[in-house]
Amino acid sequence: MTTTKERFVVCGPLCWLHDSLFSLNVALLILPVALIRMKSPILMRGRDIVDFLYRYWPFWIPANLKNSEPNRQYFAALVLVIGIVIFLLLRATARFSSTSRFLQLFALAVALAGLPLVRHVLQNVPWPLFLELSAILLCATLIVTDRWNLPPAIAILALALHFGLWSWGIYPNMWLGWAYPILGFASATVSGISIRSKGRWRTRSESSKTE
């Protein structure tokens, strides 16, 4: 009689980078929507975090950071805290090989579609722009399923154009506007590499045989 236990995923450097980028990207995407759609003063929780850090942080903090716009500080603090929470939840669920593959694909989809969807919710982006989103998602699907062998340089250029298009005019209207295309691009790139790299996450199978 042979029994096979669940395979555990051993997380390497690329895995940690993938999960960190994904967590921060998701936090950055959901927070603006939550600030507008929820009635509770979420931003004030960011103020509490910033006040706590300024009071108890043992290391030197640059003066230009302390003197920056308070709401931006509160927003950034919330992004970091939410990102850490998502990262911990992600690591808890991604320990098993049965969920790691799904999380890779989900991270890529979020990286590509997250910014367009958030901008549509907040600013009502014209629908024809979603033709570009559909095209990039279709291309990504073909690439990760090995049905289209696109040269890496062209894939990187397509990602840069995608995030350049959807980040156009974002900076004056959204806090940390510069971070959206950077995190989205980085998360999509690392997710694509993770999916295409067969050995990115080494798995350890624990099995026992009983006669």
C-alpha cells in the first residue's frame, strides 16, 4: 500500500521576490478603491501607523520624508501594512504545490489587469482601451501556455507599452501614482518568468510506503 502526502513548495529567491511584488501591487491597487467606496476613515489608520513609527522607530528618518504631505504618508503606510498581511497569507497558502501554480497565474492576471480595472472604477476609462487589455491578456495566455514563443525583448517592450498606456495621466490624480506602473511591470515580469521557469520552485515530495 502506497500513500503520498501533499508536496511542499520550497521557496527560493525568485519565489520571495514574486510574492513580495504581488503583495505590494495588490495592496496598492485595492487601497484607493477602498478609500472611496468604504465609509470608514481608513486613512486615519495610516495616520496611527505613521505616528507610531515616528515615535518608536529607533533609526534616523530623513526630514524631507517627515515634511512630505501627511495624506501621502498615511497612504504609503497603509500600503506597506496591507502588503505585509497579504504576503504572510500568500506564503501560508503557497506552501503547497497544489496552490502555487494557481497563485502564479493569478498574480500575472492581477499585474496585467489590476491597474486598468482600478482606473476604470475611479476614473471611468473609455471602454475602447479595454481592447488593448484583452489583447495583452490573450498574448500572456498564449505565452505562458507555450503556444507562442515570443522573444523576451518583445514581451518586455509590450509590457512597458501596456503600463505606459494605462499610467498616462495617473500621477496628478492618485497618490503614489509613479508606483503603479513600476510595481505592475515588475510583478508581471517576475510572474511571467516564474511561470515559464520550470525549476523556479523546487518541490520536495514526502512519501511513505507501507507493505
